[in-house]
Amino acid sequence: MVFSSLLFLFRFLPAVLLFYYLVPRGWRNLVLLLFSLLFYAWGEPVYILLMLASILISYSGGRAVDAMKRAGREKAARRVMAGSVTISLALLGFFKYADFAIGTVNTLTNARLQLLNLALPIGISFYTFQTMSYTIDVYRGEAQVQKNLISYGAYVSMFPQLIAGPIVQYKTIDAQLRQRRETPEEFAQGIQRFLIGLGKKVLLANNAGALWDTISAMTVSEVPVITAWLGLAAYTLQIYFDFSAYSDMAIGLGHMFGFRFLENFNYPYVSKSITEFWRRWHISLSTWFREYVYIPLGGNRVTPARHIRNLMIVWLLTGIWHGASWNFVAWGVYYGVLLVIEKYILGRYLEKLPGVLQHFYCMVLVMLGWNLFMFGDLSQSLAFFGALFGGYGAGLLNTETIYLLLNNLVLLVFLILGSTRLPKKLGDAFCARFADRNAVMLAARSLFYVLLFLLSVAWLVDASYNPFLYFRF
């Protein structure tokens, strides 16, 4: 079940909201837990046992760590924390990377080991990182131990951010799990944020994806250069609007239930360097790796050689986190190398360039990075590189290139402008213009969100194309 589906919009969400607000306040975490487990079980009933095991392991680990620290048994607490994290990583590694490891061994040794063909549990990369951060933060003294298993289970399984993040660190919502006060104003804010995400996903991301699917279905050796770049641009825009839309919807749903999740995107495509891009893209993942890997390794407070090592370790792990194939490994290494080059070579020169050239530099490298990311294996990515740079002699463009450009020109303009701050600036200017006319403001805002909802639903009723890119992570 995905947020941008009629089933979720007209059945699941109304049901959970109804139960949530009908029960006494002390039961609301239980309602969230039960409906979150139902949401998860809808797609893969068997793997609900895996999630429950992850909940119990990390909950017990946190309780044990807290008890040992109170007793002054610091080394024992560290061992329990390490054991809990190791078990969580082992579960993630087995279900997500076992076949990748077996396939690699088969390739290197000509062995014929049988693949396990395990289905990837939805959201396992996200909730595993959440359970690990909880145990680590309890050990560090940065989070209070959660003694209520229902509340902790609601945190791990919470359906608004289960399948696509943002990755919510326990310490950021600890107080909200224990006591929160839902208000009509916050609920209305949640609906508005959810509808913005729904519109971005259905009206923008899906249409960008349809353009990319058209081009990716072509024989790669026959794709002209401009067509290839058009396809890459379409995917670049699709993945931003797809992923940021789900973050918007997750944050909006959080508001409906009284939670405040941290932002996950901050207009990454306006960046002027790769360093800036990764401060703006998937912020919760970057924050997680910084706090639990990069800083413990020494961060940048070490010698240049060790700093480079730290960056490469973090980005190798970032690539592997995204998927079990060599193209994700290459994608992680690619960004690690770029960040090292910016830090130690290009940085001071890049800052002297005009802003337009800085932005062009950043976006070209980001798009080339998505070429490593958007295929199922590295060989396909390398093949498409050939099309991007005219390696097959297919020319710059053909009649189909012109048709695709003209047919999608308006869509591309909306996508590009929508990835900038311009829509927000226009909205803020409108609000400022009519700040003293509440009736006009209320009517305009209501009309906008009603139309957005109706257009999204109309598109969903007629469309069969509704992918979600981050399901595979």
C-alpha cells in the first residue's frame, strides 16, 4: 500500500484517523502500532515477524543497556549495545544483501551457489537504522530508555515514515511519544502538507517517470545524445519529486497524529556544489551517517589522509545502504571521490566561479550520478553513459527527440520551476499581499488544496502508472 493510492486515501487513512481520535489519549500509541502493523502486513504479511523481532531485540537491548549503565557496568553496557546493533545489521544484511554476496562469489569463483531469492522487506533499511540509533543513543545518554513496549513499537513501525523515511531518530520524538497534544491547527497543517506531497507525486513525479520510461525502453545504441540527456533529466526530476513527495506526505501525516518529523529535503537542485547538495538531499540519511559513522571515525578533526578515509567509508556505506548491486557501490564511491576532490582541490576555485557556472557544474555531476543509480546493474549504467556522450554514433537528435521535447515542454518547465524556491516565494508573496484580508486568504487556500486533491484523485482513477522508486530500498 502506498500513500498515493485510492485504497490508502479513502479507506486506510480515514479508518486510522477515526480510531485514533475516538480512543482515549493513553491508547493512541496502541492504535498507531496496530494500524502500522496492518499497513506493513498489507504488502508482505510474512515479514511482519521480522519487524516484530527487530522491535523486541532493540527494545530489550535498550532496557539492558540502561540497566547496566545505572549499575555502573559501562563495559557490559557497551557489549550489549554492540550486540543489539550487530543483530540488527545481520538481519538487514541477510535479507537485503545475501543474494548479492552469493552472486558475487559465483562470479569471482565460478561457483554455482543457489540464490536464496528472498523478497526485500519493505522499509527494512529505514527501520533498521532507527532501531540502531535508539540503542546507541540510550548508551550515549542522549535518549531516555523507553520502558513502554507499545510506544517503542509505534516508533519503529509508524506507517507515515516506514517505507520512505525520513529516518526518525528516537531522541527527536521521545517527548512526543510520551506526551503530545494534537490540535486542529496542526491537523490542518498536516492535511495541507500531505496534499502538497500527493500533488508532487501524482501530477509531477509520475509524469516525469512516464517520460523516462519511454526513453529507457529504447534500444540504448539507437538513442541520440539529446534524447539520452532528456531521459536522464526526466529521471533526475522524477526521483526528486517522487522521494520528496513521500517525505512531504510523511511529515503531513505526522502532524495529523501530533508528531513533528524533521525536514528531509531543502531544494537540493539549487545547490552550487556537491557538498551543498548533500546538505539538502535526504537530510535524515546524511545526518544519520554523520552522527553514527563519520563523527565516531574522527570526522574532519584528523589528518587529511584519515579524513579522506572517513569520507570514503561513509560514502561506500551510503551506496551499499541504497541497494544490493554494484551500481550502488559505484554511486557511493563516485560521491565520496567528488567530495574529497571538492574538499582538497576544487573548493577554493569553485567559489570564485559565477553562481550560474557553479550550479551548472553541480547539476551535471548530480545527473551523471543518477545514471549510476537508476538502473538495475552497473552494465546498464555504463551502456547508457555511451548514449549520453555519443558513443554509438546515433547522432544528436532525431524526429522522436523533437516530438518528445515538444510534447513534454510544459511538463519540464513545471518540473524545473517546481524544484526551486519560486513556488514558495510566490505563495509567500500572495499571503503577504492579502495578509489583512482573512476571508480572501481562506477562500484562496481552500480552493487551491481542494483543486489539488481533486486533480490528484482524478489522475489516480484513470492512471495505471503509479511507481514508487524508494520501495526497493
